[in-house]
Amino acid sequence: MLKPVNWRGHDKKRYVDDLNIVNKIKSLYFVDWGHDQGLREYVTKRSLYDVIIGHSGTRSWERYWAEADRVASAVGRFRLRKTYWRSEQDSFIVKVYDRNRTFIHKYPITGGQALEHLRNILDRGQDPFRIFKEINDFLTLFPSDSRFPFIGLKAHHWMVDALRRSRSLRERARRKLNLDMIFVIRVHTAAPRIYRLKDLRSHRALNNRVLKYLEERALNEKNLLPLRVGDDIFFVGASNDELNELLYWIHEQSSNLGITMEASVYQWTLYKRPVEVEPGKRRPYYLIDSYSKELRLLGVPEVPRLAPPRARGWPEALEEGKVMWIHLSPEGGIEEAARRFLDNAEKLLEEADIKGVPVPERVENPTDLSPDLLISLAEGLESFYTDCAKELAGNRRPEDVVVIGSLEETILLKGLKDGREPISLFKRICSLAEKCLCPINVIGLIADGRYPFWRIYELLTDISNKDSLIYVQGGRVLRISSVDVELLERASRSLRGVSRSQFQKIIREARKVDGPRALAFFIKQLAEDGKLGNNGHRVANELIRLIEDLYRRHKDMEVIHEALKLLKPFTRIRAGRGEEVEYLPI
């Protein structure tokens, strides 16, 4: 908590005792400890002051914090190459996602300013859970480590606090034994194989209740510290016995609720050896020996039949003739996302001339994904997914358009009122995806609201459809790439003055002719006859350019015919016909 105030002195008693918040953290705020009679630990709470001063100490309860801190720091700092700063004034963090494309963020406030901000938070009340959450949200702005500036203090704090609750870690710390493994479980409800969209709405409402239930039971009954990010809950532990016990507990809870849960299990085996982290200074250091991941299905194998609640946002989508689905996922999975993020982040640091000082002994681990980085990626991608939801939600809440909101798969849904929406929305989502430091697959799909979800889901998760906008009508499926969408969006800007009836002639002609030259000749003739509006020649040039680009890419006149249909809503409706709306220009 005090790293933004004084990086090197954040846990020194003589420094903390001089702070103007010392009385509050001594007497008002306490950290839950919990009974653990098996390890002869009967204290239920520790003051925040004791935790700050003692988290690197040697007494029994301090060793729990110290070991959790060492494990989280070391496995989080798994690319040990350089030291980037020595004080908080020079520190920075590299963000996974940044809407402003800055990515490298220096501390917004440090020293006395940061202390004043923390004091204001502590002054707002005495509910530790709420206060600690607000402090941690503030600390997302700051890095946890000077040697690995890609993980925020919030992710590090959660990892430490969750690990110190591990019975295996406590037992080994008490006996002064090293840990040999660490695991993270990411739990979410399985995507349902259901037919109707209103049944999916039921699943969405049930999902929120289930996750909240699991969070509360884990915290109150198991003395665990779950972390909710989107539709995922993260758990952490430090032994195979704990892993199996926790999986069985999740399976029991899921079975009692009558649902299926997916559990992604990430495991790292660890070993310890001396590492020269500073010139002439060697200290024992946890390193990753191996990494593995597996998927478990827990609970019952089918979704319960429930009457669909009337959730905000969903009824509107059902009532519209057509709906738009957006599927978002990190390209290549979370492991590939971690590798690409680190590569791009280190390249950015070089371009920004942030060199750092090489460490005496360089450390590389056999994976690009560490436990801390997994959490940072989840939080960064959740910010990206939320911004995408805002683009679709308009005046509604972003959560009203979320169907599935998981780390490796997020699906959004919007009812369409205007045939011009799909191209502009898809382009805006692709623009947001470019603001992530790891590559994102974007798939858009337009279909009737009654089209079965299981078929929608097959198309959205087909890797061959990545970075595509898909139109479905009956049994027909049209796929256009994100590059094609750029071409269509560019051409659409010139069509506002073109009569829809004249543009319909171009669409019909595209089906008749056998090549782009004949169609280009027909369009030029319309422009010569004044049929394409006041800027007819410019419109003709844009359309011909579009046709040539599409034909060069696809060698198929049917693609051009369908693409021109997508542009029809951008044309002018003839006066006297009223405000007509086309839901699907296909």
C-alpha cells in the first residue's frame, strides 16, 4: 500500500511510525486471519499496521506473509533481466490495454500526494472490506516490481493475501520448507448448448447468482480469497492436496446448484536457488521449473430449465428483427497472449529509450505466463471487454449486452435498428482491439434473433472466421474480413447522396455481369447520366475502387454482389417513402 509513497521504505517501522495515518492502521483497520487450529494459529485478526511492518518478518505468523510475498514476487518476476528504477518517482507500469494507446504509465502521484490520497480513502469509513477494495482499485495504477513493470500492485496484493491463507504454505513456512508448486483455478459457468435466445438470457441471470454464491461461500466458509474478474472467479493455492480439495468443493457446489462449471487449472512447479539480484548480493529465489494447464468440467452435465427473467437489455434484442453478436478472444489463447504482451511491452520500452540496468544474473523461466501475469492479463482484457460492451450498449449499462464475459471468450449482443450499424460497430470494436498489447480475435455475426444459439456459437468459435464479419440468413453464410469492412466503410461515406433505387440497379447488375470491368463500365455510365447524385463521378470512382479491391482479394463476383448489398442502407431513401429501415442488407 505504501510503495507509491516510499518505494524502498514501504515496510520500515521507523518510516511507517512517522506517517499521519499510523493511528488509523493501528487501531481502526484489521486484516482477517481466521482460525487454523491445525497449525496452532488462534488469532482471528491482525492490524493493518502489524501486517505492513511484519510482512517480511520471522515470527510464525509473519513467515506466512513473508513466504507468500516471496513466492508471489519471484514467480511474478519470472523474466529477471533489468532493474528499471530505484525510487517511486521514476517508476512506471506497462498496461495490457490502453484506450489512449499510451501503454507506458508513470506514477500519476507519488510521495506526499499518494499518502494524502490513501488517507482520504481511510477517512471515508471503517468497513475494511470496502476500504481495502477501494485502495486496491487505486493501486491498479502502480507496478508491483522494479524488475518486472508489467504487473500491478493490485494483482500482487491479491496473490499474496490469497496465498497466505493456504494451509500448505503455512505448514511449510512453519517448518521452514520450500514450496514446490503453485496453482491458479479460473472458474466460470460453461457455455450452454441451448436453442433459444431467451433461454440464454436465463443462463446469464443464473450465472451472476452462481458466481456471487461461490464467492461468498469461499470467503466465509473456506477462508479463501476469491477474485472476481468479469464472469471468472480466480482461486490460488500451493499443493496438489489443496488443488484436489478445492476442485471437489467447486464440484459439490455446482452439483447442488444443478449447473456445469468449467475450471481452467494452471499449475507451476517451483524450485529455489541463490540468484545474484544485485551486484555482490545473492539470495534464495523461487523459480518456475515447469508449467501445465488443463480444463475440468465440474457439476452436472446440463443447464437447468428456468423461466427466463426479464433482464434489462435482452428483451429489446429479442424484439428486433436482427441482432448482432460480437465474439472476442485473445489470439492463440492466454499463453500466447502473455508471450505477445511481454514481447510488445519490452519493444515499447526500447523505443521509449527506457533502458534500465541489467541485473548481474539474468533469469529466464520455461513459460511466458506466471500467476501474477495471468491476473494482470485478466484485468487488462476485462477493461477492453467493458469498453467494447459500452460501444454496443449505447445508453444502457454495459453489462446489459454481455452474454458471456470470460477471460478467454467474451460474447456481446445487440439488437439492430439500422442496417448501417454492423459495419460501423465492427470497425469500432476492431479499433479498440488494436489498443491491446496482445492480439485479439474479433468476430461479428448478424442473424435473426430466433436463430439457434448453438449454431451461432459454432460460427463464433470457428477459428477460420477470425477477424471476420458474418451475415447469416436462412442457410446462407457470408463472411467478409476486417480488411473488407475497412473497404466497405470507406466506400459508404460517399453514398449519402445516391438514390437507393439507382444503387439497387448496380446490385442487380453485379449479379448479371461476368467480371469487374463490365460492372465498372455500368457504374461509369450511371455517373455520366447523372444518376449517382451531384458527386456522381467521385461516387463511381469509390465504387470501382472497392470492386477492384474486393475482386483482387476474392476473385469472386458473388462476394462483390453481396458486399454491395451491405452498402444499400447507406444510400438515400427516395422522398415520400418515409423513414424506412433495413435490418439486414443481404
